[in-house]
Amino acid sequence: MTDFPTPDSWCSHRVSYGETDAMGVLYYAEYLHIFERARSEFIRTRGMSYAEVEKRGIILPVREATCRYRAPARYDDLLRVRVGISAWGRASVTFSYAIYDEEKKRLLTTGTTQHAMVSPTGRPVAVPDWLKRLFSE
């Protein structure tokens, strides 16, 4: 668990039956949903909801996503998801994720999502100082 960006936050996710494939393994696309939940929780632990960020005029559409599957998660597994910010661009931010087993001993998945920083009309905007401070504390 070294070399992970800080500040970071952790959240838990229990794999539901509907998230699995015919073999009882967490379906590959569901990892992006888990990343989204972790990212929302990261923002919330910084003291603001994503809804409030949007009310302040900043929208964070996903521009790119990566996911490396190292070991399978299965139905009813309790996952521990770590999230932090690994890079800032002039008008973007990149979140990094690591998904572990319940005891945080086995790394199951790693990934990133890069988000453009846009106005409600879809125009690129520079990262506002308030948002960078919020995410960096």
C-alpha cells in the first residue's frame, strides 16, 4: 500500500449478486461504478458533496479510465477501496484507485480516471483554487 497519493480516503463495497457474471465474479465494467462511488466518497470526506461542486459551476466528466484486474472479486466479498488524486492538469484532475480484499492484504484491482474540468455549458475551465485546496487537504 505504498506509493499511493495522499490525501486519500477509503470506502467499503460489498459485491452484490447483480454485479457478478455467470461465474460469480464481479463483472469487469462494475469496477468503474465502484471507482465512481469511491470518488464521490473522497469528495465528501473533504467536506463537500459532488452535487455542491456542480452547484459551484464545476463539472468533472470522465475523459479517460484505466483498470487493471489483478485478482477476481466475487459475490458477497467485502472490498476496501482506496482513492486519491495522482495528478493535476491545467483543466483536469486524475484520481487513482486501489481495490483490496476485506483485510487490505490482497490487491485486487488498480485504476485511474482522468476528468476534464468544465463549466455547466461544457467549456473547459482552469482548476479553481478552492477545488484544489479542497481536494488537497
